[in-house]
Amino acid sequence: MYPPVNDQPRYPVDVHQGPILVSGAPTPNPIYTYAPHMAVGHAPGVARKWSTGLCHCCDDPANCFITCLCPCITFGQIAEIVNRGSTTCFMSGSVYALLLGFACLYSCCYRSKLRGQYDLEEAPCMDCLAHFCCETCALSQEYRELKSRGFDMGIGWEANMVRFQQRGITMAPIATPGMTR
């Protein structure tokens, strides 16, 4: 009269549980959850690789040059995107510049925050070690990572959000004459 339990359709109920059969019995295989920063099919809890390596600074020679001459500019751009616009590029870059020898400790916190937002692995070494030993390479890698995720680093958080919202919209909708609201 009723189909066997294994043939019943599955409906996801909670993002923290696996799918649950119509009978109410949970299955042992969890489904993948969706988060905006995760690719389709990416298993939660598994760190992803960076888009470029730590020492691939020459992949973006303009940024490499700016970061070597004035790392506070690159750091400010990264911090504004990572903080989602709560601090400006100028403010973050100024704090970075004022910290002088301790700036690597400040910037390694932002590397950790960036890794957390995009599920990136802590590789090739710990965040603090990357910034302490090779500050300019670490900043360049973070810059390239955000750039590879579609951010235009020169325009800031607000302009990027406007650009993302308008992506795919070519023209305003046409209103019919009978519409009043």
C-alpha cells in the first residue's frame, strides 16, 4: 500500500541537519548548506585554496609596486572590503601607517577575518607568520583574492555594492500608462 521508506522523497528542513524523509526519519547523509560565499557543492568545514599563491606578487605588478612602496594603501583597500564599509580605506590605511613596526600584527587580524569570510585555508603558514615574515606578499595575496572574487578594489565597498546590485540590469522597467503607483 505505501512505498518503502527508501523510495520516499526527501525534503531539507534545517540547514544544520541532513534531509529528512517524509516518514520523519533523518538520513545519515548531510546535505550541503548554501552560503553566499560558498561555491555550489562545497562541503561546509572544508577550507578552500587561495586563488593565487603567497609569492605570486607579479600576477598583479601594479598592486605589487604600490604595496612595496606604500603598503598602507593596499591594506586600507583590503580593510574596507573585509569590514564591509564600516571603516573607510583612508581611516584603516592611516591606522596601519601609524602603527609602524606593529602594523603586521594589525594586518594579520584582517587576513584571519578574510579567511573566515571566504572559508580559505591557513596556508602556506599561519596568518601572523605570513604577515610578520612577508608583509607585502601577504597583502598582495589578499588584494588579489578579493579582486578574483569580483571586487574592484579602487572604488571601495559602497560602489562595489551598487555595481553588484546593478549587475545584469540593462534598463529600467517600462511602466504602462494606466499605472498610478
